[in-house]
Amino acid sequence: MKENRGKREKFLKKSKRTVSEALRSRDMLLSGVTKTIDDLNKIINQLVERLEDWYGIYFPELKLEDHMKYAELVMMLDRGDMDKKELSKVVGQKKADEIASKAQKTLGTKLEPEDLAQCHSLARSILEMDKLRTGYEEYQKKLAEELCPNMSIVGGADIAAKLVSHIGSLNKLAMLPSSTIQVLGAEKALFKHLKNKKVRPPKHGLIFQHARIASSPKSVRGKIARALANKLSMAAKADAFTKRDISKKLKTEFDERYNEIMDNYRKAKEGKGKKE
């Protein structure tokens, strides 16, 4: 009997160790792909700046907020022979007409074919890196949904991945209080506050990238960030330890709290407007 109990305990320990090692490997993969995406974002942004400076010598009037569309246009544009039909497929007819008009009276310098070929080469590299980034983002989403499904639904797979990557592992994240999760990624601002109490503490870190925080008025971002961090903390514990699916409950509670915060904000704003 004792021998059987001993074997069972040994088997359970081995099973826990195997599961723990498997989780660590997924943590490392998620962390690796998240950091790779961050690196690609920085590299792509820097190369787009170089491309805009470089191609701006030839066509300074060409301005687009969408960096990938800008790179596409660099690949296909010829100031002297503008194909508006092809151009409209990328930017729409109105913008195509505008670009064609600007090309006719550009202040840009004429470049040799070899010079333009180098611009095209850089634009091509940017577009290829964007495809690479898209592939990694899909892989990141898959890993995050597999490793931390509750967090991925509550805060989004991207934020879940960044939080796990930032702290090093899901288990470590699950051990943190929600107040710490709220400011993860804002350590520099937090240290400044701790050194000098006159400096205001950060209200949010990585979770600021959540659409409901980023798009909200500044005065309520802290409250929304606190509500989201609270639910993410619970989600992390469930993902790391109990493995229970509580995502629907947590998401509903966060949505209700968000709506409450925004309703109070609108009422306060309306009340202030009436007084004035």
C-alpha cells in the first residue's frame, strides 16, 4: 500500500514537472515572438522614415499616414507616367486624383533610374518585413490563446502576450497584484515617482494599448486601466493555476464597469455644461 502511494506521489511530481516545463517552453516562445514583433516594429518605422526622406527628394508632396501604402506607391509611381487606375486600387479614386495632380507640379528633383531603383528596393524590403510581421502576429495570437486563453479574451491576445513577455512567465504574472499589472511597462515613470513624490505616479503601462483605455478621455483612463488590470489579474491566475474558463464572466464584468465609468463621465460633463 505504502509502495503504491509512493509510486503515485512520484508519478504526480513527475507529471507536474512535465507540465511546468511545457508551460515554460510556451512562455519562452511567446516571449520570443513578442520581442521579435517589437524589434520589427522599430526597424520598419526607422526604414519608413529613411524611405520618406529619400523618396521625398523625388516627390516631396507624396504624404500618406499608412506607411505600407506609402511603400506600395513608391514601388509603382512614375511622376511622368501616372497610372491613376492602378493608383486608385491602393488609395482610392479621390486620393489618386490628388496625387496625380501634385505629381504634375511637384518641386521634387529628377532622379536617375538607378537612384529610383534603390528607393524601390528599400520599399520592397519594408513590404516584405511587414508580411513577416503579420505572420509573427498571427503566431503570437495563437500562442497567447493557447497559453493564456482567459487573458486573451479579457484584454486581447496582443496585450496578454506583452504582459507575459515583459514579466518573463505566466506564473510570475499570476503572482502579481492587479496594481502592479496596471503599471507594467511604465517602470521608469514609477521609479521617478518613488524618487520624487512631486512627480505623479503612472496610471497605466502596457495595458494603455487596450482600445478602451487609449481612446478614452484622460480623466477616466486611470479608472478604466484599474478595472482592466483587476480582471487581467484574475484571468492570469485562472490561466496559470486553475485552468478554468472564466473569460466570459470577467469580460462581462469589465464591460459593465467600463460602461459605468463612461456613463458617470458623460453625466458629469453634461452637468458641468448646464452650470456654465
